Amino acid sequence: MPLIRTVLLLLLILVVPSFGHAQVQSPSQIPTPALPSPGPMKLSPAPGPQLAIAPVGRVLEVSGNGEIQAAPDLATLEMAIETHAATADHAAGLNGALAQKVRDALMSKLGSKGLMWTGGYSLNPEYTELREGKPSVSGYTAQNSITVQTGELGLIGPLIDAAIGAGANRISSLTYSLRADSKARSEAIARAARDAQTQASALADALGVKLGPVVKASTELVVRPVPLTRFSGTAAMASNVQTPIAPGQITVPATVSLTYSIE
């Protein structure tokens, strides 16, 4: 019996530490569970001062007009040479030869007093009436446009005569302008502004209100071209008379719009 008790006691000593005793681990030995990455931190902006749009008060709006008359110092003349032939190459050949004659005649008058360049060129078929639903080509038209610009306004008449005498058969346009129009523009705007101010004062007196400061101003400016009196260059050349050309005045108008606050 003593032997049996001794064996049982030894078995208890070996088994109980494995199953009966809880093992206490230090905090450093306790595994930390993996946490998901929070990602980049997003901060909501703090509400700052916001611009409040105040309601528009009482205003008075007027528009004034002004204009300046100025003598032109630049002329631009556009003319064309038009030829017709049964074939495209024939029409183009005739046009090229005639255009060169016109250029030579113009250059002899213009010299170094201006500029000359080709404004455009076209070659188009001519059609007769439809036959059995199909158009029929009867020939071709070639057109060469020449532009001349000069500050010698007295040369315009002689240039037109020289061009027509050399074979030009179309004067497309003649316009006059100002090389520098800043002074005329400023004067026109000043006149329009004074007109707007006068209107605003008169309107405020009539309504019994007092004008405040100008809260908005805008301007519009357009140069009116000088109208060209129609003339017949061919008639002038036939009668051996120079073509009379007399430039008029250029009108530089301006419109100024003002918006006043009123009390």
C-alpha cells in the first residue's frame, strides 16, 4: 500500500501543473491583435467667413453719346481683273497676263508711296441651262483681286484710272481710315461720358432723388466708314477724263453707359 500511494502521488505531481494551473502572462507577452490601417486622415475644413451678396439698392442707369469728325489719312482700294474663256487654262492664262499689266500700271503710279498685294484669286466653271437633269459647263471665269493701300489720298483717282486703262474691270471697294485713332477715340468717349452725366443729373432732379457714386460704367466705340460715291471708271477713261475722288470725314462715335446709386 505505501508503494501504491507513492506512485499515485508522483503521478499527481506530474499531471496537475499541465492542466490545473492557469499560466499568467505579462502584458509584454500578450499578442496585440492586428488593426486595419486607418488610411490618410481627412479633416473637414473649419467654416470660415463667407461673402454675403447684398441685395442691389436703388440705381439710375443712363447712356450718353458723343462723336468726333476726323479727316482720314489712309485709303484702301480693292479692284479685280476678271476674264472668261472656254477652258480653265485659257481663262487663267488670260487673267495672269492682264493682272500683270494692271500691277505694272499701278506700281508706276504708286512707287514707294504705298503697298500692293493680292487680295484673292478664284477660278470657277460657268454653267448653262440644265439638259436632261445634268448641268453643262460652257466656260470658265478667272478673277484676280488686287489691294492697294496708301496715305497719299490724292493718288486714288490716278490709281483707279491706271488700273482700268490696263485692264481692270471691277472696282470692289474704296475705304478711308485713320492710321492712329486713339486721340479721336478718347475725345469721343469723353463727350459721351459728359452727355451721360448731364442726362443723369437732369433725370435725378426730375425724380427728386440725389445721385450717389457711379457703380458701373461701360463704353462702346465703332468707327463709321466713309461712304463712297459711285463712279464709272470706264466712262472716265473713255472720255479721257480723270476719275474725281474726294474723301469725306470719318465719324468716330462712342456710347457710354453709367449706373449711379441713388439716395
